[in-house]
Amino acid sequence: MSADAFRLGRFGFGGAKPAKSKGKGKGVKPKRRARGKAASTEYNMLLTATLCLLALGAVMVFSASSTTRILQNGGLSDSAFYLKRTLIFGAIGLAVMHVVARRGLGMVRNATPLLLGVAIFLLLAVLGVGTNVNGATRWIGGGSLQIQPSEIAKVVLILYAADVLASKPKRARSIEGFMPVLLVTGISCLLIMAEPDMGTTMVIVLAIGATLIAAGARPRDLGLILLAIGVCALLMTIIEPYRMARLTGFLNPGDAAEGAGFQAAQAKIALGSGGLFGVGIGNGVQKAFYLPEAHTDMISAVIGEELGMAGIVGVVGLFAMFGYAGLKVAQKAKDNYGKLLVAGLTSLILVQATVNLFAVMGLAPLTGVPLPFVSYGNSSLMATLFAVGLILNVARGGRASAARGSGTGGGAGKLRVVEGGRASARERADARERSRASGARGAKGRGGGGGNRGARRTRHGGRRRASG
């Protein structure tokens, strides 16, 4: 054989068989290139809704704030002030969301006690050294680094509730069981009410309630808690003049159009002026000093004026898509913590959006709650994107083991509302597998016993026949 033929055969080009590896005599298997797992439909829906709302928010913040800045400063030099800050903090928030969506779930669960301590400390600190704006002390810090602790507390309280209820699912069956969640939430809400900020308090209460429902809390217990909270809210409204004025302005909008109901009346004018398709982006009139806080709490009114009813329906549709995908992720989560965490965070975002839209449309009293992803607010934007990162992590199949030694209690913490009271497909498959395994063991035991008894009967019968 020539040298060329030998070389070709050695490298597998001449029909020769490749050399087998030593050891067990098996050929070396070619390495397969690792491929990333395809993102689920829910993951894509969540990401699409988030990015669309962020893009709409950047456009509408610029439209709502630029006119006021131009009229105040008399020039165009600083008209994009709020847009620049929104883009900067939005980019930071997206980076945080990406990191948390990839590898942050376990770390966040283990750090929940620390995050809760930091949130309560900031809520205490803002009452002492916070910045007073329009009669409310809700921000701490100065310049470009102002933090709103209540926005951080909203997300952290959901983390804490999900951790406690997932670690011991039986806690949700009685008020005594989930009393730690009620105490921590109550203390935080009292501190937030002292700022004062009743809108954020209401959002927290409703989101925690949704988390308890997902954990399987009894309707009777939730009804008693809701009754107590309603009585407290009514008393706090009566003793505070400005809250009472907002309530009367909501009940009698025509009588208070020049006073406490001025903002609500201007919002209705903006929505009515927009018609079906709006007057066009940048062409709205109400944002020019007629509509207070146009770029924050009342940005939905600007959307209604400039994009019309079609714009409002689009915003509602994006939040509906986000809510549907979030609840589907909660249903498919691999453990109880993921189920409760995603259900709580999704409810938090949906409740906040509902309260804002209802207030702008005149269906609820004004509370100062911003529209998630869309309204200007650095702390709100960062906290919301952090929450979306956690939801995306679970949508990718992420799970987090308990920081303590307790288990997650597989079947006791079902999401009854999300799953419609039925077991999930995974749970049904596991139940069928356990049933088959137990049936096989029983058949084996019966077969073995029957064989032994048959052998004994044969032996005894032989003896009887022999003796007879």
C-alpha cells in the first residue's frame, strides 16, 4: 500500500473504519453542539408587551412634558429633560431585567429578608429626611438620585409573601397561619400612609390579597380582612380633609370642578377631545397647564387626547396580554414559589394599571398611582422592570429552593384561581405514574403470594392423594 493510500485511510477518506477507542470498545461519539432552549410563547408575549409599553411611555412622556418645559423656560433647550431621564433609567432597568431573568431568582429569594429590612429602613428614613413635594414626603435623596421607597416596598412585600406561603403552604388555610404576612404588610402600609400615600397602600393591599388567593386562602378569612381594611380606609378618609375632598369630588364631579375635582374634570375633557383616533401626538392642549401632572399620574389622559380611544384600547390590550401571559406562567411554574411569585407580581402590575386608568376615566377617586411602564417615574420604572425580570425568569423554567430547610410542599399550594381548581397536566401525569407504580407493586405481591399458595396446595394435595 502506498503512503498516500495509507494517509487517506487513516483520516477516514478511503473507506477504512475509524479506530475504536480503548476501554469498553465503543466508538467515540461526536459532540453535539449545545442549543439554547427556545423561549415559550408566554415569555415572548411578556417581553413584547413590556417593550411596547416602554416605547409608548417614552414617546408620551416627551409629548406630555415638552410643552410645559418650553412654556416655563421660554425655549427648546431643556424640552427633552424628562425624556432623557426616562431613557437613561429605562436602559438601566432593562439591563437589570435581563440579568434577573437569566440567573437572579435563587439569589433574590435568599436575599428577601435583607431586601425587606432595607425597604422598611427606607420607609422610616423618608419620614425623617425625605423631600417634601406638594405636601407629601415620598422621596429620599437629591438631584438625579431620588428614590421613592414605597415603590421598592411594593415588590419586596410580594417577594416576602411568596417566600413565606411557599415554604409552608398550610399557612394559607387560616389567618393565624399567614399572620406574619399581614403584620409585615400592615407595618409597611402604616409607614406609607404616614407620607401620606393612600394610592400605593391600596395597590399593595390588593396585590397581597391576590397572592393570598393564589395560595389558597379561605374566602371567609379574606372577607373579614377586607372588612377591617375598609373600615380603616373610611376612617382615614374622613379624618383627612384632602382625602375627603377627593371623595366628594368623585361622588359629585359637577359641584367640585373648580376645586378638588379640577384634575378629574380636565382629564375627562382630554379624553373627550381625543375622539376615536385623537388629535395627533404632540397636538394635545390639556397638557399645557390645564392637566396637572400630565407626564406622571395623568399620562393616560394625554394618551386619550392625542391617540384617541384607539390609543386607550391599545394600552388596555397590552396590559391584558401581559396579564394573560403572566398568569399562564404562574400556572406552568415548576414550584410553589414560582407560582405565587409570578401571580403576585402580575397582580401588582395589573392592579396598578387598573387603578390609574379607572381614576383618569372618572370611575374611581384620584389616588396619584402612576401607569406602569408608561408614566414618568424612575423608582417606579426600575422596580417594575425588576419585577418583570423575575417573571421572565420563571417563564424560562427558573426555580428557587427555599433558603431555610423547609420543603415547598408540592401539592398543598396549588394556584386554585389560576388552575380553575383542577390539577395541572404535570400533576395529573405524576399521579398516573404513581398509580401505575403502586398497581405494579400490588400485582407483584399478589402474584408472588398466589404462586406460593398454589405450590403449597399442590404439595398438600399430593400428600392427600398419596395417603388416600
